[in-house]
Amino acid sequence: KFAMVAPDVQIDDGKGTILISSEEGETEANNHRKLSDFGIRNGSRLQADDFLQDYTLLINVLHSEDLEKDVEFEVVGDTPERIGPKPSESTSRNISNGSDDGAQPSTSTGNQC
């Protein structure tokens, strides 16, 4: 739903409890656990970060009795206009010496032998 590639999800409680890690196998034991097993209840907040896309999302968990049949959860809220990597900042570089490392051509006027 959120188009995240490699998310890290933690409980936003100051303790840093990680629910989902982008590191393979790190949180595999959590896959079969319920959110309530981690103390997540109505009003809890989660923070999802996708480092690869420079994308962070805050999730407010709200309990509802009004979901349609066979619907376990619903995503409600403002969605960004565009999900994905932020556009790279335009940078102008002087490439007069054939390199883009910012080095400038030599201006030395040493004696030649």
C-alpha cells in the first residue's frame, strides 16, 4: 500500500522496539506475532522508514468496530502526492579538468627543465 522497498518499522515509544527490519532474518520471529503481542493498542504509533527511498511514515493505530466483513484493517489519511525517492537536488559542477570530484585544474607556473 505504501510502496516501501526495504522498510524498518519500530514502535514510536522511545524504546526503539523494531517490528520489521530491512536486514534479512533480523525480525523473522515477529512474522507470526500479533501487534497486541508488542503492546500495540488503540492510539499506538509506529514509525516506518525506507532508507533506500529516503521515505519516513508515521502510522497511528486506531481500533474500529466498523470494518466491513473480512476486512482486517483500513488505511485512512492523507497520502503523499508521489511515493518514492525524493528528486535529487540539482547540482552544478565544474568539470573543466575531466573529473566531477570538484578538483580544479592546476594553475602552477613552475619552471620547466
